[in-house]
Amino acid sequence: MKSNFTKASVSLLLCGALMSSCVSSKKYDELKASKEALEREQAASREKEKELSNTLRAREQKLTELERAMNDQKKILDDLRNEVNGALSGFNQGDLSVNIKDGKVYVSMSDKLLFATGSTKVNNTGEQALDQLVDVLKKNQTVGVMVEGHTDDVEVRPGTKDIADNWDLSVLRATEITRLMAQRGLSPDRITPAGRAFFQPIDTGRTPAAKAKNRRTEIILTPDFTEIYKILGIQSMK
């Protein structure tokens, strides 16, 4: 009887040991799998961090390139404006202005500086101003030139020879200036004349002073920004 009890006790102890061993092995496998999963997550996290770091560096480099391109563009425009201002400094500043707008240099000359009333022929003072401007443009061969004629909204006097209306007047004045600039050595394919009549006023007032502001010729200078536009990732606007 005692022998049987002893055998049973031993059997129970062995089963308990085996069960304990099974539980420990399962726990070990679980811990091992958890550890490996954490290691994989850490590796993925390090790879993601590396990827983000590379992306950040690339964006910082692109930003530096864009800032340099924008500064280069600003310098080109500022230098051109200053050069034109210097060349035209001897003329009445109330009759002309030189400004930067939309990536271009606008040289605005009043009709008083360039023409007699209703005339399409440039006067002597106007020719001198154009001579000075052409000298600057000869030194800046890649600059494109648009010549825009503008009028006020007063109708052309009926019977005026060769001028039917303000469209005619603005176009003929722009063409005359284009012709003079070409005669002074600018390549004709650099210059584009255009007539705007009275449809782009800079002052919508009805006073004589407002109308005088609108009677003008704008010579729009467009530097070649092709390389800068490539850096900026946009198509050339020229």
C-alpha cells in the first residue's frame, strides 16, 4: 500500500515538473518573439528616421537653391533698373519713371517727353532719352524689349491725318519708338511694339492731371531668367 502511494507521489511530481517545463518553454518563446518584434520595430524606426533625415536635407538644399535663385533674379532686376535710372537721370524725372514689377523693369515715359500732342513722331528730347536707353540695352544683350503705347480716353480729333482713333495713335507711337531703337543698333527681333489705346490707365480720375498720367509709353525690359526659372521649377515667362 505504502509502495503504491510512493509511486503515485513520484508520478505526480514528474508530471508537475513536466508541466512546469512546458509553461516555462512557452513563456520563453513568447518573450523571444516579443524581443524580436521590438528589434524589428527599432530597425524600421531607424530606417524611417534615416529616410526622414535624408528628405529634410534634400529639402533644405532645394530651399537654399531657391533662395539663391531668387536673390540672383532680384540682383539682375535691381542692377538693370539702377543702370537705366543712371542713364536717364539727366531728364525731367516728372516725365519718366523706372520701376520693377512682375519680374520686369518698366520704363514709363510721358507723351510730353516723347511726342507733340497728337503726333507720332518722336521729338528731339525723346530721341536723346531713347539714345541713352539703347546704350544700356546694347550692354545687356539678353534683355527683351516690349514697347507699349498708351493714350487717354479723349477721342482723336476727326480728320487727323493717318490716325483713325486711339488704337491707331498708340500703335503708331509704339512702332515709331521700335523703329528708332532698331535704327540705333538694337536687333529688331528683340523689340515688340504694342498699342493699348486707353484700356490700361494708371489713373482712372477725370482730371487733366490724371489723363496726362495715362498718356505714356511703357518700355518693358525682360531679362533672360531661363536658368533661374529652371532652378525654380517653372517655365520661362519670356
